[in-house]
Amino acid sequence: MALEWLEKNLNWVTDQQVRLTEIPAPSFQEEKRAEEVKAILAGEGLTVHSDKMGNVIGELRGAQDKEAVLLSAHLDTVFPAGTEIKVRREGDRLVAPGISDNGTGLAGLLAVARAVHAAKIKPQRTILFAADVGEEGEGNLRGMRALIDAYRTKLRAVIVLDGSGIDHVTTKALASRRLEVVITGPGGHSWSDFGMPNPINALVRGSVRFINTKVPTSPRTTFNLGQVEGGTSVNSIPYEAKLKVDLRSESEDEIARMEAALRECTAAGVKDEMDNSRDRSRGKLDWKVNLIGSRPGGELAPDSALLAALGSADEFLGNKSRIERSSTDANIPLSMGIDAIAIGAGGNGGGAHSLQEWYEPAGREIGLKRVLLTLLGASGLAMEKSQ
Ligand SMILES: [Zn+2]
């Protein structure tokens, strides 16, 4: 049956992982990797299509097609186009950017689809196997948003495969918001126009106020000034200054409070700079705060059927896993009240988002079995012809 297929085909799974990892797929440029995944899923007896966003979806129709379960893995990586991606083998280790996040998840998705096909499993609810775009960074979960939009009324559970491991289950979605502060002014010459309001001065004045804002340790809340831009030369008063800020919290209320603080501090920084400029007749500063990304929070109910399905799989495999809060594709369904979890697809990995990212396949079969059993627990079986 399906579990045996997984045990016997581990080399195939690792080969797919290496092949897919070596096809570059920065967020917004996932097409080539998506085409490869599509070709493999089409060979597994699934009805396969791509949506407008670039997601690849393979459908295995269930006896009860009005309900569906989604198994997904994101296609994209954080590595920009041009990054050298050649998988190196160092002993039992595979080393390459993106090998674990999300090479493991994608390989797991294909392995489970193939095992289900090989065992001729007929699910009760329809199973959707999806490789989705735009999970990382400014991709802002756009692929998962489109999947949930398309299947919202049918979906009963979402299982997200992200990275490696079998030791955790993400049931709590970490909310985050990304904002960009933009301050503009007339600009001028550093000597002859000295005393004019300066957008970088205003940004610095506002930023110093903002980083003094107190955040609670519980609910854990964080902020990061991550990117700053502006100015054209050292001897020009700049006409623009920009700052990107990442806010995260276990509580949406705290995020809203931090966003309000950022706006207040920016306004105060601009006012300080205007009040201190000698020559206000020669132009004023404007400011705005743009929303550049938002990941809503949410939590899976502890008594949900999906968590029970994972619990049974863990019990069957003699595995123990801990509940985690993190920011994944599962944020979107969880924020909308759809049952969802994110789990690793087995083996061990580390160094995610770095050029030294690595993966060790040893023990992968337990992870794959855990995914398969949880998926079938959520979909139910219409009947199973084994062997
Ligand atoms: Zn990931």
C-alpha cells in the first residue's frame, strides 16, 4: 500500500528534491519550477491545472466532491535571480540554497501524490495537491490567498508542507505587518540651501522616537527597522527618505498599536524637523506610511479534527510533536476560520534562508508517512485497493 511505496522510493524523492532545488524560483519568478512540478503531478493520475497566479493544482476527486482537503508546498525561495544553486553532497548532507525550505516540502508533496496514486487510493473528500507561489517576503502569501479564494466553500482542512523535520506542528499563525515610511521634501544644496527641511533628518528624528516605543514580552511583540533608502549624494539635501519596518505579534491588537505608534512618531519627526528648519518658506515635508505586506493571525482549535488526525499519525509512528506559532501559508486559512496546520516533510534541515542551507534525508520516511496519514485522516477513504 501507500506507506510501503514511500519506504521503497526514498531515492526517487531525494532525486526530485535535488532537481527542483536547482531550478531557481525567487518569489514572482516561479514559472520554470512550477512547470516541472506540473509535469510530475500530471503523471500521478491527477487532473492538473495552473491558475492565474501561477499556482499548480492537481486534483484527486473524492467520492464526496463537495468537500476538499488541500495539501500544499510553496515553490518560491528568498534567493534572488542569479544566485548560484548547485546541490553539493557533503557526506550524508545535501547543501544548497532552498534545499530544505522548500525543496523538502515540494519533494514531500510529489512523494505523497505518487504514493496515493500507486496504492490506487480513492479518498472520501477531494484532495487538492498544490505547489503555490509567493510565500516568502513580499510575495505576501499571494499564492495561498488565491487558492483559498478559489476553493473556500469546499475546503475542510489545509496541510502546509514547509521545510524539514517531524518534531513540530504549527497551529498558531503569527500575525505580521510590513510598512514603508516615505518622507518627501523639495531637496536642495547642502551649503547654499542649508536650513531647509531635510527628509532624512525627519526620518531619523521619527525613527528614534519609534524605537523607544515599549513592546510587551507577552504577548510577544517585535519590530524591525529593516531597510532604509534615500538621498542622492552627500552634498545634497535629499528630496526623499524611505524606511521599511516589520511588525510581528502574538496579538493583532499589539500590531495595530505599533502601526499607530509608527505613524505618530513619523508625524512627530516631520514636525520636529519643520520646527527646527530655518527656512520654512522654501518648502515643506510630506509623509505617508504605506502597507507593503500583511499576514493575518489565527489559531486552530485544540479539539479540531485535523489536529486529531495528526495526533493519530504521530501515535501510529511513535512520534511526539510540539505546537508552534509561526508565519507560514497556513496563516491565510487560519485567519478565515478554516482548519489548517503547517508541518515539515521529514528528515533534518538547517540554515534556512542562507547560502549554507542543508538537508539530511535520513529518517525522511517517517515524515512522509506522517504527512500521508494526516492527509488521509482529513480526507477520509472511500475505499482502498491495496497493492
Ligand atoms: Zn518556507
